Amino acid sequence: METLLRLAFEGAGLPAPLLNVPLRDAQNRGHHEPDFQWPRFGLCAEYDGRTHAAPTQVSRDIARSLSAERAGFRELRFGAEDAAGGGRRAVARLRQALHEQGWRD
């Protein structure tokens, strides 16, 4: 699903994300590795598939969200409904978030 979303973002003309690389804060400290990251805009995103419903995974996801927030990043979370229809909903949500973070297309 991450590949489907990446291709949808690319096809919509959105900025290319970094993929699965450590998120860095202002002091250059490494944090977790989000699925997608736009450091220039302080934005990252995760795709949550079925495995993210397990209680232990929910706890890890919350910790990652807090880590992103502490690093000064806004985090988007995408699910199956965002990826449906070729990722149209994910593209719309990402486009809006990028605009709110200063991107201009």
C-alpha cells in the first residue's frame, strides 16, 4: 500500500517524499523512520494496515506519533480508506497538509 500511495502522490504532482529514513529534529537527532517524510515542510506520514490494530502496535504507533511531534513534525496517518480509489483521498489530505505547511504547487 505504501507503494500505491507513493505512486499516487507522484502522479498528482506532489513533492517526492523521503522513504523510511530517520526523522531528524532541529538538533539533528534521529527519531523513528516514517513511511513518508517531507522534512522541508515538517511533515511525515504513516500507512496503517491491518497489523496496526494489535494492542502492542497501537502503543508503538502512539510512541512514534509523540516522537514526530517532539521533533517538530506534523504526522498524517493513512488507512485503507485513504488508499482506495487509487489513493484519491490520501492525495487530497496530503495536498492540504503540504499547503498548510507552506508548499505551493
